Amino acid sequence: MASVRIREAEEGDCGDILRMIRELADNENLLDQVKISEEALRADGFGDNPSFHCVVAEILPPHSEPQGQGIGSKIIKKVAEVVLDKGCFQLRLSVLDWNKRAMNLYKALGAQDLTEAEGWHIFCFGGEAMREFAGN
């Protein structure tokens, strides 16, 4: 069985964070949408006024099978602790409609599916659309 430690990410983790972003995007057939660089992660997440926070799961031994060991719950718990420490009042998670395993986990942990409950849909102004809208 794997041992896991959940911790807040450090600047030196940016290479691994980017690799995991790319692996997740590839798994979801969205790799072409990954536009961020390791340098941008470093600047945006570890400067004087970070625009995101990240947690890292260290799994030992590194290539063991982590599924079914509660690691997802541990990660979400750590994220919730960080959210509360930062003075925020809610944590929102996005999940693709085919990822029933993640949706079931979030519900089991007490999260409410806002699409089901309130009909919310998520919209995004990305890159060019945002610049065009802002007039830049």
C-alpha cells in the first residue's frame, strides 16, 4: 500500500505541476488547450500576490497504484484547509460530465452539484475573447 503526504506546493514543484496539468489535459483530450508555461506558473503562483494555490500529493513508493486509498479525499481536505486559512467561504470544483467517479466522491464528501441543484453552468472568457471584449 502506498503512503501519501499532502502538502502545499513550493516554487520548485512547478515543473511537476505543469507535467500533471498536461497529463490531465491529455487524458481528457484537451492537451491543445494547455497554454501555460513553467515560468508563468512560477510567477502566478509563487510571487508576492499569488493568483492560485496548489497542493501536492507525495505518493511513496512513487510508482505504486494510488487508487482506492483515499488520496483524493485527503487532497480535497487539504485544499479545504487552505481555502479556510485564506479567509474564503466556499470551494468550487469543476468536473467533466463523464467523470462519474469524481462526481460521486465530491458528493460523498458533502459537496453539492450546482448543475443539478440550481442549474448553474460555468462560462469562460479565454484569451482572445477576453481581449476583444475588454477592447485590448
